[in-house]
Amino acid sequence: MKDFTIHTLDSAPEESREMLEATRRRFGFLPNLTGAMAEAPATLKAYLALGEAFGETSLTPVEQQLVLLTVSRHNGCTYCMAAHSAGAAMAGMDEEDVAALRAGTSLQDSRLEALRRFTLDLLKKHGRPTAEDQEAFLAQGYTRAQILEVLVGIAMKTLSNYTNHLVGTPLDDAFAAVAWSPPMEHDGASATEEQE
């Protein structure tokens, strides 16, 4: 039952208002996701803190968006796929890479592909990648610290993906041009994800 409110600055609980105002200043509008999360100030606070922490990792902005898109596609989150398709373009990600991530197909760049595969390994194996999975990631020049940093992105996007599933968050006009739909109804993995 999706009877959640997409809060505005006026309707949000008092504890959420300052966080929403900061978000509005940052983006120039108040994303529906944060309006939905505002119902539970602790959830909104956790999401914003994870986003800030992920932004402080050693992963580049393009690599961060790659992780967020990979998680969102795996979870079938239409809202976050659109939002991070726009974010990836703003971060300077190649259009072909954005298209491949939206389709769930391999990337041409071996380093970025290693990051995509490792993120999927963590998701599909519930945080238990094999030694071979980890070595393949490290062989592309990533570090053990970055193995743990990917987890921050996974935590951040799992929180927002699941919120959007529960709430049925409507897509903001700002992301309408890059709307995304999963290839089929699924329960945790997209139809074309096997093409990794």
C-alpha cells in the first residue's frame, strides 16, 4: 500500500526541514526521494550522511556513479536509474558507458568493467565475494580500501532503492528525459543482467 507523502518544506516533520532545505539549495529543487524520506528524519539523515561519505571516498565521481547505477539496476529502481543517469552525465561519464550500465551490459574500459563486475559480485553474493572476485578487482589497480568504499555506495543506494519501492516515488521532471524501466518485472535481478 503506497500511501506515503512526498513532503515539501512546509509539510515535512520539523526534524527533516533543515536537511530538505540544504538539499534544495544543493540541487536547485527538492527531489521527490528526499521528500519521501522526510517522513522519517532518521532515514533522511542516514541517506544524506551515506551520500556525503561516498562522495569522500577515493573513487572518482564517474566511478561513484557507476556503482550507484549498478546497484540501482540490480534492484530495479526506476527512480534512481534515471537520477543517476543524469548524475553520471554531469560527472563526465561517457554516453556509451551510461547506456551500457542502463542495459546491464559490459563496459569497454577494463578498469570500469572490473568495478561494475565487483559491485555485482558483492550484490549477488550478499557481501561474500570469492578470493578470485577480489583479486580480479585488485588486478585493475583498485585497492583493498576501495573494496570497502564500494560498500558505502551499495548501502546508500539500497536505502534509496528500497525507499522508492515502498513509496512509489514519482520521477522528478528534472530526470524525465532519462527515465528508465526494467526490461521485465523481477524480484531482485534484471532480465539482461546475465550479460555481465
